[in-house]
Amino acid sequence: MINNQAAYQEYTSTYRELLQLLSAFSQEQLNTVPFEGSWTAAQVGQHLLQGTIADAVDGPGVPTQRAPDEKKAIIEGIFLDFTTKLQSPDFVLPEAKEYDKQNLLHAMEATVSRTEKAIQTQDLSMTYAEFDFPQVGPLTRLEWVCFGVAHAKRHIRQLRNIYEHVAESVKHKAQSIKHKAEG
């Protein structure tokens, strides 16, 4: 059995950063489209909820006939290559709508807690055979954790970019309102 502590620490620190970043957005900023073709920060959060790894880490496992981290480099190579734009599979595309900040954060916190518990209690060397990762195949629970971390890191970068744009947009709006009031 794999020592789960390192996987737990990396997952926890990454998702705590993600939750802190999402918390920094106001309700309005969370649902503001920062630029054409982009998701809102709320849609990024919803996408991460829809693509949760909780079921893979906590679901049924079968013995693995290879190194449990064999596909880690492939996963990180895909998701941590920030020079490529990735297309989200349809089943994790977030709906274009207004999201409630508190509901979204609460749902994400619950999912993160469930995943953290599973990381601590499950045998991460087992393969989750209920779902094949697109173009990669079956992953071990450990590799699903690696995916969750790399995926979150990619979206943390995206959220920082969104935050810069929406914060600037709100600043310009405030200045415009001030100038109209003075005029």
C-alpha cells in the first residue's frame, strides 16, 4: 500500500489555495465574463465540481498490474503545459448561468473534504476501473489524485487571470460612475 500522506498534503494544499482564490471573488466578480471566450470564475468552480475525483478515489478498486504512479508524468504533462489550450469534455462543461458564491463554495468544500477522507483511507495503488481517463485509459487512485492536483493547478492559474481582468473591470466601472457623478 502507498503512503497516502504525500498525496494528501499535495491535494489539500492545492485545493485550499483554490478555495481561497475563489473566496476572494465578490458575488458579482465570480459571475463576470472577464473576456470573450472565457468562462467566469463560477463556471471554473462548477467545472471542477463536475469533474471531481471523489468517486474515483473512493469508488471500487481492482488490483493494479503496474507501477501505481506510471501515468503521473503523462497526466502532469497534459495539464501543467500552460502553452496548450485544452478542450473540456462535454460531460464537465459548466452551464452558462449565474452561480451563487456561497452555494458553490459549500459544494466545493464538501467535495474536497470527501476526497481528503478517501485519500487518507483508501489504498491508492488500486485501479479505479469504472471510468477510463480519455486517451490515457484506466488510472490508479493515486493517478486520479495526481490528475485532481494538476487539473486544479491549471485552473488556479486561470482563476488568477480571471481575477486580474474582473478586478480591473470593476475598477474601471467605479471610476466611470465617479466621473459621471462629478460631471
